[in-house]
Amino acid sequence: MKKKVNKTKPKTARKREIIESKPEKVKISKQGLDGFFKAENLALIGASHEINKIGNVLFKNLIKTKTVFPVNPNIDVIMNRHSFKSVLEIEDKIDMAIIAVKAELVPEVVEQCGKKKIKNVLIISSGFAEAGNEKLNEKLKNCLEKYDIKCIGPNCLGIYDAYSDLDAIFLTQQRLKRPTQGKISFISQSGALGGALLGTMADRKIGISKFVSYGNAINLNECDYLEYLGNDPETSVICVYVEQIKDGKRFLEIGKKVAKEKPIIVLKGGMTEKGNKAAMSHTGSLAGDARIYSGILKQIGAIQVDNLEDLFSVANLFDKFYELKKKIKGKKIQVITNGGGYGIICADQIEKNKLELGELSSATVAKMKKFMPTFANIGNPMDLMGDVTNERYRLALDACLDDANIDLVLLVVLYQTPLINQDLVEIISQAQKSMKKPIVIVMNNNEFEESIKETLEEKEAVVFEFPEDAVRAIQKFLR
């Protein structure tokens, strides 16, 4: 008995060196990347029926939400779908072609895409400049120019759009969970680093708008994605991992405009000599002098972070509290804790990061004295003591959020003390919903508190395990 084949047609047919660096000689228009992120009709060149091959994983991810035309000259049927020998056989208009074939075949495939009038290609394949294959890299570049084609890649993980349901990432959804819809978008020159951040966001219930891993940046680079996301209504916070800025002048120009409207948080790879050399073999990029890049980022108003954890943490703060951030005039922090040692560490870190401990008004102090034990510390840090109750936390939070001398509350909750329970989660959540001031939480991450932490994050709270990490992120946020 012959296997039924689905042939149904789809429903819809250094400083001076960097600043003065010349842009790539690409004739294409860089304006607008909806042809990638909002694509509906896709051609997958290198589609495969072999489980766990890149062409198979991509096909499974894409067919859930998009019209996908599998292309493989060596296979007639892929997952009960007719496989085309070439994109030239497809009668329908194609919004984007995704290419996952051997590097030496890519220029020929792009030539076919050009003849088919496909203007957007995502090239997953590696083996170009990052592998020292400059001749093949030049051949590909010339072919893209010839047909006026925009290209993401080559040598990249792919792209993801939570709003258009586009999943063009070559990792399985079982191995890498996708975040839900949110307002953070992520531009990453490294696919592995980008994938790690996506997984962390999914685990911590942080939403995403768009993700792009752009690899070698053969004609589209970080400037194009920054410009696009700067105009994207579905993006409020932009995170960037970059190893080399290809066009310094353009990056400065675009970055200054975007940073006035949206926070740009940047993790720069290759900041050391050895890291610089590693960047060259990773994406074929020479990273350049670290001080120069830091100067450029400072000029445009971007927030530079030193590690992946800080990238995630600062982005999370902006995502949750961006509207409140606009109202904050200073950097005065009130620490509330039920553990004196934690309060001292928080105070040390606040001073170390050049922030300030706020001074409560006399009215707030008088109010607090009515319900606090006589031996309690009502200053800053405010120690609610080991016999703290849910109600004492509620009263302290309300009083500090109403105090004009305070810009942000750093709330330490140690669940080892006996008189607080999970009802405190709702008290914190209600205080945060008042949108008076940002509340940043520090709590342990032991087995008992893990479920409480998860519930808080589901309720849009920002939770840290260690005071040092929390204050470092707050410093970047308030700067």
C-alpha cells in the first residue's frame, strides 16, 4: 500500500579604527526585517526525515505554525509532505528561505533563491569565514549582492518570534524550552549563548518578543537588528551579545536614537586578549580593544554588563519596572529584612555600588514604631526581627513604598523564621501591583523556598538569591 503524500498547496500562495570603519558594501536596503520575523510561507532547504538532523528539527518546529515547503533533491517525501528538488519548483511566493545544507552548496542554493525572487534567507550552515574559508565566504557575499538578498547568518542558531509564532531555531523544544510572549528582545552573535539565555528565561517565566542569532553577519549585522527592534512595538528592552561591531559609525548613530526610547543592555565578548582570539575562530570577527568598545557603549547610553547572569537580571528589572523607572529621581534604597546579617551585607553592597541608603521620614518612623517591637531597628536597613509575621512585612512594605525619601525597596525574606508562610507571597504581589516603587526581592534558594520563588516569579516579581547580585543589577538599572 502506497503511503499517502500530502501535496496540498498552502492556504496563502580600536576608537578611530572602529568609529571610522567602513560599512559592508551591500547594495540591499536594510530597512525592515518583517520578511524574516513575520514570514508565513517558508522554504526549508536541507529538510530531512532523519530524526535529530538539523533539517528535521527545523521542519518539526516550523510546521506547527507556518506553511513550510521542504526542499531536498535526494528525498521525495518528508514527514508525509512532498519534497521539492529545488525552490524553483515551488509555485507559491516564498517569504523566507532557511538554508541548512553543506557550506559548499550554499552559494548554489542562494543563486536558486535569487532566481525565485526570494529576498530573505536565513543560513544556518557553518564553514565560512569562521573556519578560515574566505574564498567561499566571498562567493556567498557576491551572490547575495547580485540578487539583492538580505541574509541572517551564516553560522547561526536561527530566529524566534513569540508574537508571530515563528520558531526557526534548530534545537528541539524538548532540549530548549521557548519563553512565552514578553517585551525583551535579544540580539546574539553567538548561538550557544543566545540559546542558554532563552532556556533561562523560559525556566524563570520571563517573556520574550524576538530572538536573533546572526553568526558571521555576512550582510545584516547588529546595527540592522538594533534599528529594527528600536522601531518594534512588541519590544521594550533590547539585549545584545556582540563580539565585533562591524560598522562603528552606524552603530553610534542608531544606538543613540534607540537608547533614548528603549534600554539597550550589552554583553561584549572578547574583552580580554584570549577572548579576542577566540572570537576570531568563533564567528570570524576580530573583537578589538575593550576600552574603545566600552567608550562607544557609554556614548550611546547603553548599559554594559560583564556576564550572562547580569545581562538577564538587568533586562528583567527593566522589563518589570520600566514605567516606574521613568518616575525615579534618585538612587535611594530602603532595605527591609528579617535577618540582621543580610541587612549589613545589603548596606555594604549599596555603598560599594555607589548607591544610597534612603533615610525614612519622621512620619514613617513614627508609624513603624506603633507596630514594631521596641528592640527592633526601624532605620535602614530595617530589621523586622526573627519573630516577624506576614502582617509586619505588609505594614513595613506599605510604609516604605509611601515614603517620598525612598526610590526602591530591597526586600529580604528568609523563610527559616517560623511565623511567616506562603501567604506572604500574595502580600508582596499586592504591594508590587500598586506600582508605587520597584520591589526587588532576595531570598534563599533551598528546596523549601524554591516553590515560593517560582510562585513569586509567576506573579511578575524579580527575585535574587544573593544580595550582591541584586544590588549590582539595581545599580545598572538606576544608572
